[in-house]
Amino acid sequence: MRGRVARWLVVVGAAAACGCQYDFATMDECVIDPERCASSDSGWTTYSDCAAKDPLQVELGQGDAAFAPVPAGSLPTEHQATGAQGGGTSHIFGGVRIANPDPQRRKFRVEFTACSGDKSLTQFGYPTADDCAGVLTTRIAVLESSLAQASDGSLSRGGIQVFLQGPLRWVRLEVRDPCGRSAKDQRP
């Protein structure tokens, strides 16, 4: 029993240290070895026998508990941190809706990338990109059982916390499924 608890604490600590958030309701290879899921291809199995052949359709959303759409041209609501996170920091609660999941394979690699703050923060080692006038933060999640299914067959979830390094400039969502499909959505 103590071994299981110790292993669980190591897994939770590793996920926190890499800046990743995982669906702890499902014990899969990403919970056991979260670094494998952080890269784009390693540790991810692709299947050729999928029923879904159409391009994957995803929507960027928000919401601390459930998915809520973010209108085109708008940004997700920023939440100011208090308490242990310290004042002056902020985050968003990212959400994802997958319109056409494969009926047999409902595991998804979800990546949120946010551009926030300004380039002066790069002196502290924060990453940046040509399309970001600030710094980038990334949150990766592997979702399966925590996705809510709607009557139209779509799957969704909110509550994926993405920390910011200043005012949000843009946020991008990229989703991959085990059928080899991927899709992106971005605001603004």
C-alpha cells in the first residue's frame, strides 16, 4: 500500500513539475510517464481501424467546471490569482469541444498555448515565438473519461488551467486523436 501511495505522489509531482495537467480519472500511459505525452509523437498510439474518416473538428472554450464557447474575436476570461499563487498572476480555464470523435477511440491529446505578457520576460528564460509579442505558456492534457458527452455525440470539458505571465494576447488549442487526426482553434 505504501508503495502505491509513494508511486502516486511521484506521478503527481512529475506532472506538476513539467507544467502538464493530466486526466487523473484514467490511469493510462500518460499518467504513468507524463513526459512521453509532452512530446508530439512519442508515447502516442495511432490506430488505422478508426471509423472516423472526416477531419477532426474542435472548438476552443473556457469554463472552470464545464465547457462554454469563446465567441470569435474574443479571449477567454482571465482570472486573477490569490492566495498561494500570489497576487498579480492570472490564469484562464481552458475548455475544449470535440465535435466528431471516433466512436471507438475517445482519448485525446489536448494542448493549450497562450501568449501573454511582453518580451521583457524572456530575460528570465520564458519562451517566446515570432507570432507572440510576449511569452508562451503551454498546458498539455490527455483526456479520456473526464469528457462530457452531449446528445449530438460531441465531447467537451472545461477547467484546464493555463497560467499567464501578464495580459493574454492570444490562446491556441491543438487536439490530436488516436486516429491520426488533428485540429486547431485560436482566439483571437
